[in-house]
Amino acid sequence: MSQPTLFLTVGLPGTGKTTAARRIETEHAALRLTKDEWMKALYGDENPPAASDVIEGRLVEIGLRALELGVNVVIDFGLWGRDERSALRQAAADRGASVRLLYLELSAAEQRRRLDQRQSEAPHTTWQLSEEQIASWAAVIEVPTPGELDGTEPVDAPPAGFATWDEWRHDRWRPSIV
């Protein structure tokens, strides 16, 4: 059995993560785990943050199990924080998988154009996003370093208060809303 790969798409809404994830799914026979598809199916026009975190966590667990079974996986939900990426990089390594990070970025104008186009052409796949939301998210994303992107940078130690990345991951992506 060959070493499976965990593909991580990183970027803000409208930058092309899902398009890239679909390409990876096809080219690498990867299980694609796209959070927005699950959120839309379960919550329609609502987008409750607590549910979003739980769905991300469930998708992470499914993805990690697939890696254990030797299946390539592509996780498609932004991963704006370095801690999220570090936890997933470590979890993949613990399962004998390699990791490939793909960071997608666009100018603010092109991002807005794509978001408006998606809202116009396929409103059932997305939510209306305000300029304020987009700007606030752009201010908090931790852009991956070159070493994260090419895999040469070691995974950071877990944040203070956590002995392992698994412990942090289970705290970040809780198993239920309650």
C-alpha cells in the first residue's frame, strides 16, 4: 500500500478552494471533504458557527480514518489558523501520511467578483457575505509560510495548555454542539 496524502486547501471564501479540491479529488483519487456542502445540506440558509465547528471536526475524523485506510483525502474548509494546519499536519504524520498544503489567494476585487458570481449563479451553494465579513476574515487569516507550503518547516509544538496536537484538535473541533 502506498503512502496516502492529506491535501489541505487554505484560503478565504471565493478564492478557489473547492474548485482546487474537486481537481485534487479527481487527479489523486482523494476523498473530498467540503464543509460548505454539509452545512448547506443540513442547515440551508443558516450558517451557525457552533455547527460549523462540529461539522469540521467530524470531517477531520472521517479524513483521518480514510488516511489510516490508505485513502488520499482533501480537506476543503479554509484552515485560516496555523494551529489548525499544524494539528492536521501532525495527525497525518502520526498516520504515516504525507501532507500537501495549497494556499489560494486573490485580490479583494477578484474575490468579490467571484463571490457575487457564485451568489448569482448558484445561491444554493453559498451564503451572502458582506464586505465587513470578508475584511474581518482577511485580517485574521494566518497565511501559510513557505516552509508550511513546501513541507520543510517542522510542525510547531502544541499551544500552551495542551500536551499534544490530538488534545488541541479535540478541543478545537468538539464532537457535538452541546
